Amino acid sequence: MKKSIEAKRGEFLLYLEEIRGYSDLTIKSYDESLKEAFAYIEVLQEGGHTLLNLMPYRIKISSLNPKTISKKLSAIRSFAEYLNDNGTRVILKADESVKVAKTLPKPISHKHIVEAISHCDLRDKLVVTLLYTLGLRISELASLTLENISDKWVRVIGKGNKQRDIPLLANTKELLDEYLSITAQKKFVFEKNGEKLSQNSLRYIVTNVFRRVGLKVTPHQLRHSYASGLLNGRAPIADVSELLGHSSMATTQIYTKLGSALKQENYNSAHPLCGAKE
């Protein structure tokens, strides 16, 4: 029974790639989590359904940090949901959620970003600038095509193959045009030997750019800086949510916390007692 369930893992991974549009890195993470889990999960047949007892696996990974455990269990839940949607009735046992503290990557100040890109070549400067001025995920930057860029807009293919259009700043467009004028890109903005540059290669570029000025920065921190900058500049949260490609504004509220100074300013201007005259 366990082998017949495990055999569907390949179909599930293909579904994540072709239907859900997940990145290669995410699919690899799901695959590794499922391989590990099924070495411990008990698979039992009960009535007309298959029971997956996660307890032996949860005991095995209990020493890991809550965030890691949560990610591993999430992969199993997604697999079980896929099986149920495709004719294999599966019930999970010992599937209680793990409480994970919500942590966010610290945004990088505009000053530090400008300083970092002043010390790098044109390509590396463009990588950082596109992440910072478009708020892209690293997977979205890797897949950014020439045909989806106009003079004032960039069409981005995000999670689940969802499309969104993001305004292209004039300065960013000038930098992009300069880069394309001296390269021979055919399809993607960043290519190597006719293929799109990998996400890992782009991450390495970002790491190196900021390492030169003594900072440790990830691509996702640049996305966070983009979102925080918009909210701190009073952009409506609905607009920011759409620009980020979030399916829910609740995600944006968690991801883009306003600075305490702006919160205080908004409070002072909104509360009827603030500044009220007797």
C-alpha cells in the first residue's frame, strides 16, 4: 500500500510544475520532504480510505525548529490534498499544526541599496534594480521575458501562472535598455548560453553585490524593501497586494508591516481625540 501511494509522488511533482507553476527549487523541496517522510509514515487501509499516520515521522523530526517542521508537514498535506482530488481517498492522522512565530526579512534601506549598486557592473546593477523597483520574487526575475516588457509596464508571471502588471520606472527602463543594447538576449532578460539564468545564479549575484559593502542581503529582502517603501509612502494596501501578487491582503498585512513612526502619525491624524481642542 505504501509503495502505491509513493508511486504517485512523481505525478504530484509534475502537477506542481505544470499546473501550479511552482519553481524548481520549491518542487525539489517538496520531493525531498516526501521522500524523507515516507521512510517513517505508517500507511494503513481502513474501510474505503487510506490512513497516513504521521506520528512516527513527527517524532523523528521533533528536534527541528518549528518553521522547518511546518514546511515538511505542509508538503505532506499538499500531497494528500492532491491524492484526494484525483481519486485516492486519504486521511492524515497526527496532522496537528505547528505554531510558528511570524518573522519577516528585514528590509534594506534605500541608502544602502543605492550604495551597493554604485560599486557593481551593469548586469549586477540591473538584477538588484529590477528586484527592488518591481518587487519580484527571484523565480519571477529568472523567468522575466523580453516580450513582457513595454515602455511603462512589466507583465510578470507569478505563482500559479497568475499574471500581474507592474509599472516600470523611467530610470529602470533606461538601465534595462542600456543593458540590452550591449547583450544578445533572445528570450529572457538574463540568459546564459541561450537559457535563462538560474535562480541560484541570480541569488549569488545579489549576495555578491551587497557583500562588497559589508551587508548580507537576500533577494526576498529587496522585495520586502519594495513593499515597505510603498506602504510607508502611503500607497493603498490593496494596490500593494496586487503589485506583489498576493492572493490575499492578509498576506500583505503580515509581510509589509508599517514602521512605528508612520503608525503613530496615522493614529494622530485619525483618532478624534488627537489634537482636539476643548
